Amino acid sequence: MLKVFWQEPDAPRDSRIIGSCGGQPQLNVGDHCPACLKCGALMPYFFTVDVSDVLPGKLLSLFYCISCTGNTVPEFPATPVSSPISGAEAQEVQKDYRLHLHSAEPRSADVFSPLIHRPIFGKTPRSNRYQFSKIGGEPTKFWGAEDGNIHKLLLRIRESDDVRLARSSDSPKQSAYKLFDGDPDFIEQEHYILVNGIPVYIFATHDEQAAFLVTGRF
Ligand SMILES: [Zn+2]
């Protein structure tokens, strides 16, 4: 398990760089960013983290729509998380976001990256109990604990992390996001947030060919 620190000031001195926000991914996505299947806009590149602690040699990269995610909620696989989920199903539900589970590869073209480029830090903890962002380890909520269908946790982002990704000054603002009644209005216009700051769990499928995302307050 690896603790993840999104901001340099939060990272302990003995942590190491495990990825970055913005910039360019070591990923061949063709000529341009993937298009959102809900609104058609090109989804900008957000970040890459090294998940080789969980899947040797693998990086996890995220593209996320900033045009329609004020009105959409990421879809979950129809298969319960406690059961094996195929790579094909995981990819099918990726409409307003796109996860790439990949090796470091030469990129084909520059992708649109609206974030201020900065490193993400990680540190191996002494204890396995950790409540904030992490790579690997156990999720807060157990799915399939009884039947042994535990998907490998690639990345967990907790609400308490308050992850805000700094927007470059010339980049478009994210559309306002209000998922549930009672959620605060999205006023943080200088940053992007993922799923209104609701906890995000990204798992590997059982075939380890793809990743899927689950969100919720648990
Ligand atoms: Zn969209």
C-alpha cells in the first residue's frame, strides 16, 4: 500500500514522486484526447499515477470531462462489485471519464491538459491503516469479502482529501457540479474536482486488463 499526497507541502520528506497531474501522459491515445460519450466534448487529461505496487509495470491515467460532469454521474458496472467484472464491461461504462491501465509508452501526440503540471507524491506507510488517498490496500467498504471476489484497489481518493486540481489560467472552467440536494454549489473555479469531491475508488478488473470506478460516500 502506498499513501498518496496530491500537494507537495503535504508530502513527507521521505516520499517519492509516483505520478503527476497535468503535463503529458506516457500514453499513446492516438491523435487527441478521448471524446465524452455523453456530451461529445474532448475529455482533457487529468493525471497519471504509478500503480505498480498493485499491478507490476502499470500506470493508471485518467481523462475526465469538464464540459458535462456538472450534470452527469459516472456509471458503475451493472455487475456487482463483489463479482468478477470483465475489462470489456469496465470500458463500456466509461462515458464521461476514461481510465487507461497501461505501461509507459511513447505518446503519439500531445493531449489537452488543462491542469497546472505538478508531481504527485507517495510513501510506503508503516501501518496498513490509512484513511486518505492510497494505492493498493483495502477499500473502506468491503465488497465480496465473503466470496473472495476482491478487486485490486488501484487508487482511492477520500472526501477528506479535498483534492482540488489547479487549473491553468487559460483553461476552461469546469461546469458547476451539484450531485445531490444539499451539496454546496461548485464555486471553486480555479480548480477542477472529481465527482464533486465524493470518494472515488478505482479498481482493476479481475482480468487486470482495465479499471473501473465506483463513487459514493462510504
Ligand atoms: Zn461530457
